[in-house]
Amino acid sequence: MTQHNTTVAASRHQRVYPPKPEAVYLLGTCLVDSFYPEAGMDAIALLQHAGIEVIFPQSQSCCGQPAYNSGYDEQARAVARTQLQAFAADIPVVVMMGSCAGMVHKEYPKLFAGQPEEAAAIALAARSYEFSEFMVNVLQLEQQLAQAEDQSPLTVALHTSCSARRGMGVAAEHKALVENLPGVQVVEPERVAECCGFGGTFAVKQGDISAAMAADKANAIAATGCQRLVSGDCGCLMNISGTLDRQERALPVQHLASLLYTRLNGNDPFQVGQKRSQQYNKKSGDKA
Amino acid sequence: MSQKIASDSMHINIEQLQQELNVEQREFNELQQRHFKVRAKMALENEALRKSFRGASDFLMGKRKAVFPDEGALSALRDRGEAIRQHSLANLPELLERLEKNLTANGVQVHWAETADEACTIIHDILTANNARTVVKGKSMVTEEIELNHFLEARGIECLESDMGEYLVQLAGETPSHIIMPAIHKNKAQIARLMHARAQTSDGSQVPYTEDVDELIGNARAILRDKFMRADAGISGVNMAVANTGTLCLVENEGNGRMTTTMPKLHIAVTGIEKVVEDFSHVPELLTLLTRSATGQKISTYFNMISGPKKAGELDGPEQVHLVLVDNGRSRIFSHPVLKPTLQCIRCGACMNHCPVYARVGGHAYGSTYPGPIGQVVTPQIAGLEKHGDMLSACSLNGACGEACPVRIPLPELIRELRAEAVSPQFTDAAAVSTATATAVQEVMGRGAKRTLGESLIWRGWALTHRFAPLYRIMTTAMTRGRGLFRSKAAAALLSPWTDSRSTPQPARRSLHELAKARGVAGQYQNNTADKRGDNA
């Protein structure tokens, strides 16, 4: 929660953060895996730059949220069990999206209540952190952005997902990271806290309502006149950018991790004009 | 058509207007019989309606925010509200008995109704025993829930809604679209037409056409005043029933609640069994949470505390006061370990004011007495998943409702839980549930009713590919290598609910799994630092 809250509000969400660990797991999430892999690579680079060993288990897949939110608990549990095994060691887990972080941190203990894996689920939940949450509360990255390579002026609309804002309570962390980037001006779209209409299977099951919500969000973001849309959740990014693209007013979009990494290292993909995934493909084999 | 009539108010053809309203009413009734998705689509295409709801949501969210300036204080108050409501539920059977005892001592006659039909019958019996033919009603959602007006009118008893919004909805032959603001879906011009075409003064004449708000309200007030004077009985809801003192609390803004409960000789209050609180000391906090959350008021214009019929020597008040305690599925909700918090609700409507789906489709799309998030939770439990399970998918689980709820009902969690109940492989016949005893945990009515072979197969296939790492990697490799196919028209057609308004998502050339592996990012954690990268070499 934000700093303005009194102790009562804070106590409900208070989380104790560990000192900087030697190693972390990266939970890439299935959406980042296939659609925004450069965001995962940028997060890995940021963590490695901070001197942390990053472990990316090849056996990870999806947190199980799509089935869970649709009410298919048994199928969600089967998939979640695979993640319990993939992230078994007692080190922190950095999760690339707010919604998946919420699933692991808040829902796994409920999903496995009364199951043999209950203790493991509770333990994994306790050491799982949303990306910006980890970057701010464990690494204090927001205080280390002054020396960013790329300080050129850039107007950014920040869309904090509902799961990051309300589920994980990390809207302030999102904001702190973007606002402290030199040269970056953050603009706030109208009704900033309103859902973009993604909602996983909601976008397909209630396509009309979802599209109406996405259109309103796209309008609000376009109205800011921003040069780029940034979010910590790729479902929202896909939804909003897909809508803007269809309306022929496409906007460059980035995961928060990519904005941070590329500003720090001066390799903005939208300025050098190459796709980040291509860049990573070319460099594959190089060490960071 | 309405615009034309409104702008040409001097030459209104009353018969034509009445015909138009009849057509609108028929269309409304037909639409209410259709599927949720059809109603939602119709609402989305209705520009005026969307504007009404968007405007109302923004206005009410702003009002609420203004009366809760301090987040910490709000959080503390919500903690109290939650604690009070949970205390009530933890002691519900005992508190209800205490309430009955103290109400009886105050001279209030208490009745228990297990079903909607039983509640209607009890109320009808009380009315006939007192030769009551005309009834004025204060605003009450539970009487909407049990469809009391319909029941009584079919038996020749006239029921007149006296809350301005309810009165308009009744005139239109519709149902409320919001639990606090029943006519929120109507704009000024629509109300002007409605009043002119259908409202009748006591001498049977039409009211003149006007779009002036004060005049419109003045006209309705004159009609209602007359009805208050003549009505044989008043029927009201209850916001809180205090067990320790036997007091019925009623919150309202128009004075119609006070008129309904004091002018006629007979007052019948109707409430769900969950509305009981133990002590009067619990009332102020719940009251302030209710009015601030509902309308952004620090307190409502009227707050009525009804503690019994007129006593000897008193000048006014009803000669008889009855309370009908309605169960109608609440015991079943009470017995459910996860869904029980449903009963914490104080019916403020903040969840619907903050819901981005409600703001776009409005209340009628839900096809239930209670719309919005609380409606999605209450209605399937009261009336069954078979009939009302479809509305559960109309939620993006964005959490805005849960964040606004003054008594911290975890609404998104309950919606998700009901989705699980709806697709449960164990089917529970609705009929079997409704007659079950109240002792053990009872299943949600119509459990498993929304499970389809197609969808369950999809999720089984999904689980298979995401459970086994090699299968998952084959799938993502196929997606990334075959990314060109995502540009095809076939892909767009297959993903049509998405691609109708959005471009088709493009998979990357290489998955993160591949990129990370190529980069030599360790796949397994080994506490021995010597060989951490072994699995990727």
C-alpha cells in the first residue's frame, strides 16, 4: 500500500522482506514466455546486474490461474503442483506479472488447503514476490536509477493491473520505479484504477463487455498523448495494445522490466528500431 | 422518438405516448426472459443507457470518496463493520430468538417464512385478516426478491411503491436496476413521459407534462400523500434489527419510509434473517458505513427506529406491527463454509457503483433482483445456478467491488467459488437442495449445472499440456515457430471474441524458456555453488 496509509491499513498488507538474496527463481509466466520473452530476459539481466544468481527452471509452465478463475480447481491444482516442484528450493521467487504473483502468493494456500502439498504451497506463497515488489522492497532499485544511460525525454502512461494494485498492493512500487527514471514523465489516464477488460477467460466468455472496457481504457490512454504504455502485466498490455492497434493508433508497449533495463542500458528498442527478441536471439550464447 | 416528444411538449399525443410506453414495457419483459449475453449486448448498444450508468457510477464513486477522506480511518471503520456483521452471523440463531422475544415483548408480532411463497402467503394472510385492500410500500429489496407486489396484485390487493425511484419503476412496469437507486437507468425526459402517460392524480386525471425535476417530484408527492392518507396497510423493509432491544431500524431519504410505517393502521416489516445485529451500540458504525458507501451521505435524511405499535395515550403510529423474517435460501448460504460472508451484506450498493461491468451493462442485464457483484453472489445461491449461473462469467475479477465493500465481503473470491460450484463434476439437483434440512452443510442449489463436456475437455487438455514440462515446451515451440499462422484469417476467426475488437496477438520468435537456456541461466538451484549451471550446459 502507499505510504499515506496509517498503521491500520498497512497492518493488513504488511509483508516482511528479506535482505538481498544470493539467488532467486524467476517465474516467467506463460504469457511472458510465448509473447513477451524479452521482458523476462530484461528482468534476468536486471537481477544479474544486482549480483543475484537467477534460476529459471525449465520445468515451469503456468501458475494455473486460467483454470482456477474458471472454477476448474482440480485442473488448476494439477498444473500448480508442477510449479511447486519446479520452484522447490527455499529461495525467493520473482514473478513477472502481478496476476500470477497474486495466484501464487494468495491463492496457492487456499488451492492446496487440506492437500498433501499444503505446507509446500504455503512456503512457496510466502517467498514469492511480484517483480516491482521485489525490485523496490528487496533491491531498492528505485534509488539506483539516477545514472541511467538513456535519459532522453519520454512520456509514459503506466497501467497498473488490478491484480498488482488490489491483489498484491504494489501500485506504489510500480510508480516509484517509473517515476524515478530520469527523463521519464509519467502521465495518468482517466479512471486509472479501472480494469482494462482483460480478466483472462472473461475476455473470451464476455467478449462484448470486455471489448467495451478495453475501448474505454484505450481511449483514456490515447488521450494522455503518451509515447509509450508500460505495465507489469502482459495480459493488460496485450488487451490494450491489441485494441489500439486494431483502431490504427498503435502505441509502443513495454513490460516494466523492459523499460527499466533499456533505460538503464541505453538500448531502447523503439529507438534503435529492432525487436528485442531479435536482439536476444542474436546475442544468444553471450554472457551478460 | 422520445426526443421528439420531449422537445415538442406542447403537442403531446397522450394515446401515442401510452402506446409507445406499452411497446417499451413489452420489449423490457421479453428481454428479461432472454440470456444474460443478449441483455448485456443490448445494454452495450444503448448509448443513453450507458451514459446514465457511467455518469451515475462516476458520481457515486466520487461522493463516496469525498466522505471517506482518510484511508486509514476508512480501513478501521470497515474492520469494525466486518466484525459487527461477522459477530451477528456467528450468533445468528440465538440472536434471532432474542430478537423475536424482545419484539414480542414490545408488541410486535413475529412471523417466520422459509420460502418466498411462504413469506408472501403470511403477508397476504395478515392483510386479509385486517380487511386491507390497499397497501403503500416503503423501499424494500427483500419484497422485490419474493415478488410480493405480483403476489398481492394477483389477489386483488393494490400495492403502491412510495419511494420515488421505485414508484417510477412500478409505473413503467419494470424492475429496479440498482438496489439503492431503482430508476437510475431513466433520464429526465423518460421520466417526464412516464409521469405524463401513466401517473394519475387522486381525481383520476393525468399529470401535466413537465421535465422540471421539482415539478416532477411535486406531482408524485401529491399523488403519494393522498395514498398514504387512505392506505389500509404499510409494508417496509428493515436495514438493521436490534436483538437486545427489539428495534427495527429503517434508513431512507424521502420520508416515505416514515409515512409508510406510521400513517396506516397496519405496518408489516419484511426482512432477510441476516439483518439482525446484537446491540444498539452496533448501529451507529453500520449506519455511517451504509449511508457513506451508498450515497456519500454522512447520514440519511431519515433514520427510523420502530419499537412497536402505538401505545395507549400516543397520538399516532400503527395499531399493529408485524415482522416477517424471510429465509429464502439464507440458511443454505449460512451453512456454506466459503460462501457464508455473502450474508454480511448491508445492501449499500457500493459494489455495483464500483463495478466496471455494471457501469457498462446496468442492472437489468443481470436479470435478477440484485444486480452487480452482490447480485452475482446472492442470486445464484437463492434462485439456483441453473437459472442464474451465466452471470458469473460477467466479472473480470478486478477486485474493485471487494475494495469498496464496507463490510469487507470478499466478493471476487465468492464469485470464483460459485464458478467452481457451477462447473463441479458433482451435480446437485436443485429440487433436492431446496427441501434439505438446515442442520448440515448444504450445497449450492444447482451445483454442477453449468458443467459442459466441451469446456471440461478444454480444461483437461490445458492441464495436460501445462502439467508435463516436455509437452508444454513442445506446445510453446510450436506456437513460436508457427507464429506466422497467428496472422492468418483462420486464427482470427478461431479467436473471434478476442479479435473482433483487437489485433491477433503475435507469439515471439523464441520463448523465454529457449532464450533463458541459450543465455545459460541456470535451470536448477544447487546449494553447492560449483555447478549451478550444469543443467543448461
